[in-house]
Amino acid sequence: MRFRMSIVVASVVAAVVAALPGSASAAPERHPAPGAWEPAPQAPFEMPAGARCEFAVRVEPIVDEVRKLTIETFPDGAPKRELFTGALINRVTNLETGATSTADASGTALVVYRTDGSMTWYVTGPVLLGFRENAGTLPKGLWIVDGRFRVEFSPTYDKTITMLHGTTHNVCTDVD
């Protein structure tokens, strides 16, 4: 499994490098990148009590240097494959007590979108993922998932995480 994931990561890196302007590549590009790196800011959001944590919570970026590169698009121009990377530190606030914590979500992810609304993330490093009750492989919460892993999103955003190696931590417990 580790060998297979390394091949996937190496293939992704090779595809991205080959698609970048000025890259030396003997083979013609099959799917040239339709754009350059661009900012991909995260908007702050709030969730009511019980949605992710047992209390109302607000998540807002305090450092947001995330950028994305669209690698491939569907015929209508919608993204098919995108690469996201950059520093992202979120402040998580319990809106009932005012308790706060920071969550480092500065991972790198290749995101593959499907026409049915599902998607797959191939991730290295930490990301912050919210889980509803009975809607994925982790219990309800706001989870920092760190390491090397894949996340399958259903069209209704149920999430299935397949860990190559890494850790999970429910940030709700930091501000409870």
C-alpha cells in the first residue's frame, strides 16, 4: 500500500511539473494546466450547536496562504483536477464560552472532481474536516487529519478516509 501511494504521489508531482509553463518535457502535454497558481481563500464559517461540536462553533482563518492550480477541466470549463497547497491556520471558537484554539490545516491535496458531485482528495499533511453524525468514517466533530491519506466525498458530502499513515484529532475537544 505504501509503495502504491508513493507511485500515486510521484505521478501527481510529475503531472503537475509537466503542466507548468517552461517545464522541460519530451512528451507532448495531454492536459495542459488551464491556468496559473491563484489564491484559494477559506471563508470563515459558523456551525450551530450539535452540527459538528456539541456547542456552536466558528472557524476563521488567521493565516491563509492557500493557493490552487487547476490541472484539468471538464469540457464546460469546470475543474476536474486541482492541486491545493499553502499555509492555513484556523482559529476555532466555542461561541457559547468564548474558548479558542488554533488548528493547522496546511496540507497539500490533489482534488479530483466527478460529474455526480462526488470527489476524492489525495492529501499529505493536515487538513480540517467536519463530520456530521453518521456521515463518514469519523464521529461527529471538527477533525484535524494529518499524514498521508485519501478522502472520498459522496455527492452528499459523507466522507470516507483511507489512512496510509497519520493521526486524527477532534478540535471540538480543544474548546469544550
